[in-house]
Amino acid sequence: MDIILLGPPGAGKGTQAQRLVEAHGMRQLSTGDMLRAAVKAGTAVGLQAKAVMDRGELVCDAIVSALIGEELDAMAAGQGAIFDGYPRTAAQAESLDAILSARGRSLNHVIELGVDEDALVERICGRFTCANCGKGYHDKFEQPKVAGTCDKCGSHEFKRRPDDNEDTVRTRMAEYRAKTAPILPIYDARGIVSRVDGMADIDAVTAAIEQVIKG
Ligand code: ADP
Ligand code: ADP
Ligand code: ZN
């Protein structure tokens, strides 16, 4: 099963993708995570992407689609993919179709997380992750069970993204509205879009997504 989680920055895509990985052994394909890894490793892609990401603009389609193709090739044939933060433009949506069909795969669901924009700044400005395993947290909405210790791996080190600040978030939201939201009709026409209330609490969103996947 291959699914897209679609929604603006802070909608909960990464949080829900991590839960699907744990529950179903699917693989999370986050172009944001791939790009941050490239920046950290100082690769050519990373060098090109860094300034664009710091501004909150979109990295070029060819780069992210190439990253997605490479990740899919590294997956076991039967393993389901969760596309998190990809596609973000009509050109990427078109590339994804080609990338999937070349590998004998196809999309089962596009799950749109509907959120209230006013809530997103608070979500993003309170976001942090475990520096060791990547588990996501929030200062107010999802704190570690034991303060300062990762629930999943026990690490005491956490990090925050440099682009998770109010200015950049506004640009990222504008990019979402202008370039990403318009791809929904492509999937609507195929009858594969399900809308989930992303304003509900994290467990309730997970339950709604599970309903969609069960069919
Ligand atoms: P969020 O989930 O908070 O929206 P991401 O981690 O998905 O953020 O993306 C962080 C940044 O990485 C984006 O603002 C953009 O610069 C870049 N990026 C990630 N995915 C894509 C993509 N599919 N196309 C273009 N740029 C991307
Ligand atoms: P995205 O990947 O869509 O950018 P995240 O999954 O990283 O979003 O969520 C952004 C922040 O909001 C994280 O700190 C996360 O813990 C928190 N969060 C995610 N879903 C919810 C929710 N339903 N209610 C409250 N906070 C949430
Ligand atoms: Zn951890």
C-alpha cells in the first residue's frame, strides 16, 4: 500500500507517518528529512538546497523527485510507502506517477490533513525531535513521558529545525497554498482523496487514518 500524507507545514504528516511505520512496517519517505540529511552531509544537493530551505521556499522538482526514486529503489518490493512532504507541486505529482508505475506500484490513498492555519505557527514553533532516533515531539502537545528523555530510544539530546521560526513558516504556508494545495484536484479526480480532521488530538487523527487505510 502506497499513500500520500498531504497538508501544510505542521499539519502532523511526520507525526502520523512515524505511527504508520510502527504499526504497519511501512516506510516513511520524507523529502524534508532527505534534504536535511543532504545538507548535514554537505553533498552537492545539500549545498544547493540549504539556502532555499532556510528561506522556506521549495527546492527544485528534479532534485526531490530523484531523491524519492532512490529511496524507493532501496525498499523491499512488498513494503508500503508513506510519502510525507512529497509531492508538493503539480510537476512532482506527475513525476511520482511515473516513478511509481516504473516500479509496478501505484497510489492507494491521498490523505489530506485539514488544519486551521492559526494553529500551525504554534505547532511549528514548539516542534522538536530526538537527535538520535528522530522521534517527533512538541513543547505542549507531545512531551516526552520523562522530561529530557526520548520515549523511543532513551537519548537525552534533542534538536530544533532552523526553519521552524515564525517568519519562515509564513513563507512555507504561502508556498503550500500557491503550489501544493492545487494538486489535490488531480487526486480528487481519481477518487483517492480522504479528508481527515488534523485539528483533532494526535491519537484521534491516527484512528481516522487507520479507518481510511482499512477501507
Ligand atoms: P514541513 O513538513 O514542516 O512542511 P519539510 O520537512 O517537509 O517541512 O520540508 C522542509 C523544507 O524542505 C521545505 O520548506 C522545502 O524547502 C524543502 N522541501 C521538502 N520537501 C520538498 C519537496 N517535495 N519539494 C520541494 N521542496 C521540499
Ligand atoms: P508536519 O510533518 O506536517 O510538518 P509534524 O508531524 O512535525 O508536522 O507536527 C508538527 C508539530 O505539531 C510537532 O511538534 C507535533 O508533535 C505536533 N502535532 C502533530 N500533530 C498534532 C495534533 N494533532 N495536535 C497537536 N499537535 C500536533
Ligand atoms: Zn530517540
